[in-house]
Amino acid sequence: MAKGEKDPVEELKKGVDFLFKAAKHAVEELPTEPIESLVKTSVKEVGRAMNNVKDTVLHEVAEWQERHKSEPAPPPEAPAAAASTSSDAVAAQPAAPPPVASPAAPPPAATTDTPAGDEGSGI
């Protein structure tokens, strides 16, 4: 390299360093207050919505409990051991419905494009 010339690698390093410093300074100067206030407002609204959902659920559960409080409790069922030994209990049980058969899928359609035994020859 001649005496008056500068090293190109060093010049490249300095140029990249200047670019990074300029980018950092530009980012630091960006206003963030509009974004911060938008996020704060959004979080407040989400909190209010969640509180409304909680209040509605609590209100509905309380109403349901009040409606069902006056209903009599169902009679207790017979013990399982006594029901299994009685032939009358077996006869009184309703029969299970027959299983529903699903329609069978049609067989695949035969094609005449390739002769038998010539599939996948790769030629």
C-alpha cells in the first residue's frame, strides 16, 4: 500500500461503526409516548372486560343456585349389590338401542391407465 492511501478494511470498519451509531441515535429519538399510552389504555380495557365477565359469571351462578335450591333432592338409588342379584331389576332395565351401521365406503374405481404388473416401473 502506498504511503498516502488508507487501509480499506479500516475504512469499512469506520463506516459500519458510523452507520450503527446513526441507527442507534435515530432509534433513541423515536417518540414512544403514543405507543405507551395505547398499551396502557388497552390493558385497562382488557381488565375492565375481564372484571365484567367475572361479575356476570358470579351473578349467573348465584341465580342458578337460587333456582335449584328449592328443588327436592333426587331419591337415592338402590345399592349396586342388591340390584345385581335381583332378576326383576334386570328385567326392568330398558334394552339398549341397536347399533347404527354406517354406510360402507364404495370400493376404489378401477383404472385402465396402467396394465397390471406395470406399476412403478420408473422408466
